[in-house]
Amino acid sequence: MSYNNTFPRSLAAIGLYPGFTHEQFCCMMELERSDEIRALAHQEWLNLQGEEHDNSCYRWYLSYASMKSEYTRDMGYAYKSRSKNKNKEP
């Protein structure tokens, strides 16, 4: 099985599953991630840098999962404000 078909362990460690939505990812990025999870995400991201992985659906997500939480805390803001506005509609 190629790596492209394997769900990254770092994304599973933060509570995501294959088929997650962008909204789910952004909301998870608001939570604190340990140094170990961020290091694993970075290693998994490095493993996807070859030309053969140009179409990997996980490369972008792993780059953000490897960042310190302080830089990703507001990623779910747009989704939260949109749902608040939906609740205000008559």
C-alpha cells in the first residue's frame, strides 16, 4: 500500500478520520497539540514532498498540523461565526 492511501497518524491523533471535512480540520486546529504530534505531522509532511505525492490530499493539512497551536487557534473562527449567524435567523 502506498503512503498516499494511508491516513496520517498525526491527523488521527488529533481526532480526525479519513473523509474529514475542511471545517472539522479547522476546528481541530484550535486545540492544543503536543510537540510529539507536531513533530510526527512534520515528519509525515516531509515524507510527502516527493513529486510522486503532488496530488496528496494530506500534504497541506500536515503542514498546518505541524505548526504551533498559537498560530492555528483562529482557524475555526469563520465556521463558528457562520453557525452563530444561522442561529440568529428567524
